[in-house]
Amino acid sequence: MNFGLSDEQQMLREAAADALSRVNYVEEARTALDGEQLPDLWPVAVEAGWTGLLIGEDHGGAGLDAFDAMLVAEECGKRLTSAGLYGHLMATLVLDGADAAGLEALAGGERRAAFLAAAPPAGGGGWTEALTLGADGTVCGEARFQLDVAGADLIVAVATDAQGDPHGVLLDPAAVEVQRLIRYDGSRPLGHVRAEGAPCEVLTSDGGLLARAWHLGQGLLAADALGVCQAVLDLGVAYAKDRHTFGRPIGSYQAVKHQLVEILRHVDTIRNLTYYAGYAAQEAPQELALAAASARFTGEHGADYATRTCIAVHGGIGATWEHDAPFYWRRSHLSRLLLGGVTGAGDRVAGEIIASAQRQVTANA
């Protein structure tokens, strides 16, 4: 299978790199941990047209797909930002699929959406971390450590009814309690949401659509991890060429070369799996759950190795507050806990493989 980018996709990635190169987001992450406010990057996303990536052209969007969104996420990962996009993209996927009102304002960036992610069943069981939908049309429950929820103009959530069936519901942020958080990784604001009898509008009862939003989130975080790996590989290679010891660049020593090559191996593996997840979202939806979970699992493990190794290659300076490498390490370690975490992704990979084997056994019986 050829995963080469089309001319349009190459242009999208280059435009994203150019738009995000105007601000030093690593420095902004450093100051955020000192109590400063992160800059609002929403205008950058609006100017670039990313807010309408997954909204149809008939509603003012770009009408693109998950693959294209992952290309933007990869560039965000390289520069330690998400521009408030990931929660918005997951939410607009549901809203567009449900043909909800107000898509034009979301596509143009006049309004910002967020998605309270809940994991679809894997090998049995129910929706994990979903809110509860009451018979009176209100929702209750708590969603913790959610992406891009603070400052959103509307919130899309998954809520299950008394029978355990999932529904996509629309919430007014004013009707719920939203707590903004910056913990450990200054580049990524998170939020806790608590609902107690909050009124809602039921958008859809299509569990497949809600599951696709979850898998999109897995793919976006995998692409983000890919960007982190590529960034620290570039940092490590540049330093290994410039830093000399005993009259030779440290990159000439096997111990250093092997570590950098191992990062490169992770980069190539994550890219292949992430791109396949983007392909599956459009062309092979029956494979999306396994593809997205595989990309996420591999991406988070790869980013963990790559960021730790980058610090090691830099030696003592790499572990200091003044250097950029620790901020990529912080990004990777917080990211691996979000949206079900790397453990949840691994469990889903195993569950999908076992379920596939069971179906094959049944078919052959």
C-alpha cells in the first residue's frame, strides 16, 4: 500500500508547519508551568481553516477526513501545541454526522466545540466514562482530564440511558461545572466537567458515529506522538553532530548512533500505523478500531522512548529546565494517560484481535 501524500496533503502539512512556526510554543509551555497564561492559538487555527476540517463543504467546512486532521496533529505535536483543535475536531465529527444546526459557525471558528470522550465497548461491556442520561432529558456524571474543554462554546458528550445505549448529547457549558487544569505538561490545557441534572439536547443515538469520534481521538494523539518523536529525533541528531568529545562528534560513537536509529525506527513504525488509521477511517471502517488503537499504543510507547533517549543524548544539559527536551518528555508522559491511556489502547488491540479470531473460528465451524 502506498502511503505517499498527495500534493494537496503535502500542501496542508507544509501550511500547518508554517502557521505554527511563528511562535515558540515550547517557551510558552515553560512559562505556563510558572503560572503564565498560554497564548490563545484559536485565531491561528481559524486563519488556517482547521476549525472546519471535518465539516462538509455544504456547511462551510473543508470536507476533509481523519487522515488530513492527523497531518495537522503531527505538526502540532512537533511544536508542543494542539491549538485547541483536538476536542473541537472530535465534536464536529459528531455534529456533522448528526447534521446538527450551527455547523457554519463552528466551521468558521466563530464558535468552539469540545468532546467529552467515552470509550466504546471492546469485547463486551459498556461505554467507559460516559455520562448518564436520565428519563427527564438531563445528564449527570463527571468527565475528567478532557481535551480542550475549557473555553468551549458548546460541549458534545456521550451519555448512556437506563438500558446502557449510547446517545450523543449537546450541553451548554454554562449548565455544567468546568474546571480548567494545567498539570505537569504546560503545553496542553485539560478540564474536568461535572454535570448534575444538566439539560441537554440529544443529537444522535448512532453508537457507530460516537465510536468513530473516539477512534479519531486515538488517531490524533497518535499523530501528536509522531510529531513529538520527529521533533526530538531532530534535536538529538543536531546535537550529536555539533557536540564534540575527544576531538570527534558524539554522533560518531556507536552507542549514540544506535540510540538515534532506534528513535528513527519508532518514527517510521508510528507513521505507518497512524497513516493506516487515517486510511481506515475512510476506506476500511471495519478495521478502524484496531488500526487507531494500534497507532495510539505504538505512538505513546515510541514517544516515551524517544523523549527519554533525547535527554540522554544531550547529557546533563538535556535534563535542565533551560533545555527544550524535558518539555517533550512531559508532553509524552501526560499524553499516555489521556483518552483511555496507553493501557486502554493496548487492551483494545488485544480485544479486537481476539474477537476477530473468534469470528473466524465461528465462520469455519
